[in-house]
Amino acid sequence: MSLLTYEPELGAKIADELSKGRYLSEIAKEVGVPANTILNWAVRDVQGFGVIYARAREAQMEAWSHELASLADQAKDRVNVNSIRLQIDTKKWLMSRIYAKRYGDKVSLAGADGVSDITIKLMPVQASPKPVAELSNDLPKLPS
């Protein structure tokens, strides 16, 4: 098997390890395939790996969310609180980027009556009646 050739068994192993909460970089080293190659397989959906990878990432986020709760519980004894806070914040940030649909910041716009449909009217850009070369003549002169 070439390092750059996708094999379903390898894809299943990668997905299984991701779903356990492991980092892709660790898994890539373990299986001997560059992480970028694995991402390329997912993006190109080689032999359906894109869907498998997406589901594994969702499971990874779920595993991380359980890990966050466990880390927070460890902070009760006040030992290494800043270290634990850093671990939690880092995982939360990664989760918001990897699976923004579920863990990203939510932005909601609503009108005064609570209706969420807001229409924005874009006005067309109006061309200047003067050519660009003449516009510089309208600028104030700086003192010498």
C-alpha cells in the first residue's frame, strides 16, 4: 500500500481513532500517512471517506465535550486551575472551529417584533461624474 493510496480499512481505523477523541496529527503519525493526505481524502470524498470523516469528527467533538466536563471537575481542588482552564479554552476553541455548526458562536438577528427575517437593501454604487484623474484635483493641498 502506498502512503498516498486510500484504503477503506485505513479510513475506518482513522475514523475510529478520531471518534475516540484523538488528534488527527497523532493518528497520522501512527498510521504513517501525512495529515494533509488524510484531509485531502476527506475533501475529495475518496471512496466515501468524506462522509466517514465528517461523522468521525462529530463523534470526536462529542468525546471532547465529555473530556471538558471531566477537566472542569478536576478544577474543584484548586490545584493547577490555570492549566485546566487553558486546556478547556483550547478544546472549546478547536471545537468551535472544527464543528462550528454545533459548537461555534451563534449570531441571531431579530426585528423588534421578534421576527428573524431581516431584509437588507443594497444600494447600487454610483459612478462619479468626474474621471479619476480629475478627482485628485479636488483634494486639499498639504502645506510644503
